[in-house]
Amino acid sequence: MKFYSPLTAEFFPDDPDYEDESYNEYEGYPMDGHDLLQYADAVDEAVKKDIADFNGDLMQYYHEDDSVRSKVVSAVPSVEICGNKLCGCLTVELKETLLDDEQTVLCNYITGQYSDGWGEGFEQRDIRVDDGTLAVHFWQEDGFKMTPSFEKIPKPEKNSLRPKMQLIGQDGNIFVIMGRASRLLTDYGQADKAKEMRGRVMSCDSYQKALNIVSEYVETELSPSPTPKRDRGDAR
């Protein structure tokens, strides 16, 4: 499942108009999710680069021994366009469905991560764009809310043993690839294989080996094509 939340930012142009009353030398131009649409790719790249330092999973800092800890596999922040605006997006991989009170506990924890934890550090990182610099906030003092979204999971093809996942044109970071494959396997009812795959990937010693391992569990461009059955009529 995913949780969406608002994004805000300050924009500092390379050539500011100091006579513009809406511009503040120290706070720049305020922006909301609609304004940030034009910088979606830059913000997305900045988030991916930032979370790569800690594998992207905010649940590794969750230390409560409770039902949320036992049900949530990972919680990875990103940005997505939703409702004609750029939003914060938290992708949550689950072993079991969260009850309403468990969702509240998770959202309270992530709110803390956005305001005083990971998000506090991220908003201090300058994001370069063509005409200036952005400081992006995943948390706001007023109006912050996390809205859950339950995505429709596609049914696996009949007799399919492995779900399909594209590598070409996607983020090449091995932890991002592993996370995508893990979520896909879990969605297809193969949480045990997802766990096994993550263990093997984390213990291998090369990027290519890691990709090959992932391609054993989900069907990618690297997965070997099945050997075509030989027509009996071709036998000599």
C-alpha cells in the first residue's frame, strides 16, 4: 500500500527579482505540490539519491516490538504525481493488512521521520534545477496529512511462476531493484521467496550476480528464455 502526503518547497532563483514583493531573500519563493510539478524529475532524483545511503527503508529506525513491527516489512519514501500535483509517497510493503489503529501508529512514526528524522535532513539538501535551487519539505506544520491508497494488485497470469518486472529504463540502484522485486513477489503471495531473495542479494559480492539472483525470482530481461518444446514432427 501507499501513503500520500503534501509537499512544499522554497525556490531560490539564480537571478532573483529583489523588487518582487513575493520574493524573500532568506525564504525564497514558497511552492506547493502544483508548483513543484515542473521540477518533478529533479525532486524524484534527489530523493532516490538521498535514500540510497540507507537502503531507503525508514522502518529500520522503528524500534517498537509490536504488531506494526511484525506486519510492516519496509517503508520507502519517494515522490509521485497524484491529483495534478507532486506529492510525498510512502510505499509500504506488508506481511499482513494493517488495522486502523496500526495505520495510525505507522503514520505517527513516519510523521516523526518526516519532521525530525530523515525529512529534516532532506529538506536541508539543495536540489539544483535549471533556474535555481529548491529546498523540499515532506512535512508541514499546518495541513500535513498522510492519506492511504490501496492499489489494485494485478492478478498473476495463469500458470505463471514468476511475476514480470522491467529493468530497462528503471532505477539501476540494486537496493531499489531488490525492493521492487520484493514488493512484487509479496503482492503475488510469495513473501517467503521475497525474503529468500533479499538474503541472497545482500550476501552476494557483485552487482551482476545480484541482478542475476533477482532475475531468478522475478522475470526480467536477464531471465533465461524458456527452451522451446521440440515438435515431434521435427525428430529425425
